Amino acid sequence: MPLLYDFNLDSAEDLAQRLASNVKRRRLEKGLSRSALSMMSGVPMPTIAKFEQHHSISLKGFLALAKALGYTDAMKSLLAEPVYTTMEELDTINKNKALLSTKKSI
């Protein structure tokens, strides 16, 4: 169900750019070169450069960078809790949770 008032205008590219910028910022704060982060994460240095410059990376590559920078817990908690904006949406979430737990016990 689409939200009636969704003022979040961030595109997927905007989000990718923000993530790339954050990774670069965290890398530089720790005094790490791309080469050093590459050795720590197992992500090739050209891939890190491409991500920082063009905001493109595989999910596994991104997670490896996040882990190397100390963000394992943040990655585990991403999407861990439902998000809702209306009581109707919360009711739907709770009904679906109940259905999922019923299916697991079968």
C-alpha cells in the first residue's frame, strides 16, 4: 500500500552516494588508505575506488567493507525491525507476523 504522504525524495542513487561517502569518511577517519582497507576487507582496491567514486558495489563487498570498519552490529540491525507510519500498517505487520509464526510451527 503506497503511503499518502511520503516526503522522502531520496532515490536509490542518493542512498548509494550517501553510503559511499560514509564509507570513505570512516576510512579516512581511521587513517586507512584504500590499499589498507582492501587488505583488511578482502575487497579489491579498484572496487573500493569504484564504490567511492561511482557508488557501485556488490552487497557482499559493501558488507565486507562495513565489517572491516567495525560496523558489523549496525549491518545486523539494518531492517531488523518493521517500520510503519499508520496504525493500519502496524496492524498488517502484526497479522503477517502471526501468520509467519504459524507457518514456522507447521
